[in-house]
Amino acid sequence: MGNFLKSLSSTLPSRPRAIVVVSAHWLESTVSVTGAEQPELIYDYSGFPPHTYELKYPAAGNPELARKIVQTLEAAHIPAKINATRGFDHGMFIPMMLMFPDADIPVIQLSLNSNLDPQTQLELGQALETLRDEGILIIGSGMSFHNMRGYGDQRFGPISDEFDQWLTQAVESEPEKRHEALLNWEIAPSARLCHPPRQEEHLLPLMVVAGAASNEKGRKVFSDRVMETTLSAFIFG
């Protein structure tokens, strides 16, 4: 997984002008964006080795872009606000340290809507589609499997495989079918064993980026066995 993330930036058609990261670790009843010029890091985990609380990722924010995102969302009738004090959580800085280690590209972090409704998250992505035309990369940071009780349990290997197969087929379908499948992800095989009720926040960043992809097809670009479960990553466009 680390090697995949390290190589990902080299597959992009051009260097992003800015990056918007949708993190599973930020949920708000009103969609929010980071607005600080230099956000601090939030070490939102516990029980890890001491060095993990000393990690640095000094990427700049972009207040102007944050304001534009809020205006764009509000124009699409999606309430949104700027959080001028919130920092970057580990759903942002851990993958970004591998993908863009120089921290020389401005980053905005975008929250999910805490209602956990897939339609809401898809519409959020659809509203932000035009950012891609401006050279802004949209990253969904989550997990295709996220059941904390399942990690390390061999019984969850086949369970994660079954859901991953369905998810891959859904993402790689024609956009209209993809949209319908993702809206109804709960009825997928083993869906609630892979993402327990009210804990699906790690799947929802995928909904946002799929919404932003509009009519472009998606494809699986990575899959591996991690802690006895299958994890996959997808790209659109």
C-alpha cells in the first residue's frame, strides 16, 4: 500500500494546482472546509508509537480556494461553511506524506456530511466537479473495508473479498449504473459486515469523488491483503 501511494503522483497527467482531500475522519452537519493559511496537524489517534505524534506535513492551506468551494456548494443549494481553525487530520496527512512528500501543493480538507447519506455525498461531489477543470485534484481518503473487529480476523478475508468484488464492479460500471449501485451499497453482499451500521464514514469519501467524476468511468488501480482483509483503491478519469 505504501509503495502504491508513493507512486501515485507519477501517474497523474499533470501536477495539481491544489488538492482537496475528503477525509473519513471529519464529519459535520454542515459541510465544512479548512480555511487556515497554514493548518496544524491533528493527531486524532491513540496508543501509537511516540514518533507518530511528531510527524510533520507543513502543506499550506488556501483560504481563497476555501471561499470558492463554499460559494460553489451554496450555489448548488448545499449549505457549507469555512472552519478557520481546524487542522489536517490523519486521513489527510498520512496518505499525503507518501503521495506528495514535499508538501509543496496547497491543500484544502473537506468534511463529509454527518448524515451519512450516500445521495448527499454524491451530490456534494457533483457540485465540485468543475474544480477538476481548474487543475485541482480531489482525493477521497477512507477505506474500502472498515470494520475494526474484522482486521486481523481470517474469517473476514472472504467477507471482504465478496464486498470488494461488488464494489469494483460498481465503480467500473457505466456512470449511471455506478451512481445507482453506490446509492444502494447497503444491499451489496456482506456490505454491513464490511461497514457496520453508522460506521460507514470510511466508504463515503468514495461517493464524493464518484460524484465529482460525472460521466467519466472509474477503475480499480490497487488491491492488497491488509490485516487479513482486502483493501482497494479507485481512480476516476
